[in-house]
Amino acid sequence: MSLKLERVEIPDEGTYKCYASIKEGSSHEAHIKLKVDAPVLKVDIQQAENKTTCSSEGIYPEPQLTWSIDPPPNETLHNKTTVHQTEQKLYNISSSLNVKVTDVTYNCTVSTGRNKMAATLFKQTSLNGSSKETTMRCTSSKSPPTGLIWRFNHSQIIIEHSQGNVSNLIYIVIAIAIAVAVGILLVYCIMKKVCCSEDPGESGEPEELTDMNKNEDEQ
């Protein structure tokens, strides 16, 4: 016998007790502790003027947020972290750093003890672009990113891709390629049938005309 819980929520966390009578004078009792987990799925980090902000939402249990800066600044880090619990008992966490130094790399990690995720804001770089085109690299990591966001002037989102969107895009490209290949194959088969139907013999003469020529030769 088993118990199946659907649409599990945070209030469902706790200890469940099962008591089963096997036969007269015999029974079985079990205690099962259920832990509900809402993992850290996304960490957002951005910078505006002298303030760098890191945030994450929809987490359980209560998360922790830590900062690291490379290279470490000479000044002491002063961060303000706030944690808010929603009506669904999920946690939203946000932290801000007031640092005047911009030529550094910021790393923010949000963890729950069960899982963690980090976001990195790389140091600012200058790029001279031509009037025709310019290529800007986001990261030098060898591992493919699970999410990608391009912003202009710290606020306007230009491009936003998640792992699911990238996978869907790959599937769409593959489907289009298969459809094109099938279309080319069908056109080739149709053209081949047309050519074969128009060429009944190597001589290129109609069958009736060939038969008439044979009769004249016999006479």
C-alpha cells in the first residue's frame, strides 16, 4: 500500500504515519518524514551606477546569499540583504552592494543547504567597434550557459534565452532541415518519374512510327 501526493506544496512538509494491520495480533507501523524542496533555479545579478544587486525568487527552505569580489577591494564590503516569505511559504532574497570600484568581477551565490546556484558579473571592458559590425563576447567559460541575458545600459533587455528556449530552437532548426531534405527528395522522385514517362525507348521515336517502319521494311 502506498500514498501518492499530487501538487505538493510547502505546508505538506512533515511526518506521515502509516499503520497497517497484517493479520490478527500483527501490525506494521511506519513513520515517513517528507521534506519539500523548491531549489534555486535562477540568480539575477545586475549593476546600476555604484550599486550591484543580486536576487533570486521562489526558494525553499530559507536561502543564504554570499558575495565575493575578484580582485578583493581594499574597502570593506557593506551589503544589505533582505528575505521575504510569500503566502505560498516560498522565499525571495535580494542583496545589494555599494562599491565604487567597477573594474572587478562580482560573484553572488544563493544556497539552501540542499542546492545552490551562482551568478557572475564580469568586470567592465571597453570595445572599439567599426561602423559596420562588432562582436561582443559574454563569457569565456568552456561550459555552455544555461541562461543568457544581454542588457543595454544596465536596464533594457536586448536578448534573453533560457536552456529550454535554446533546446526548442535547436529542435526547430532540426525539424526545418528534415522538412527541406524530404522536400528535395520528393521533387527529385517526381522529376525522375516525369522523365521516364517521356522516354519510352532509346530511339526517341513513338511506338506507332516504329511499327510502320518495320512493316515497310518487310514489304
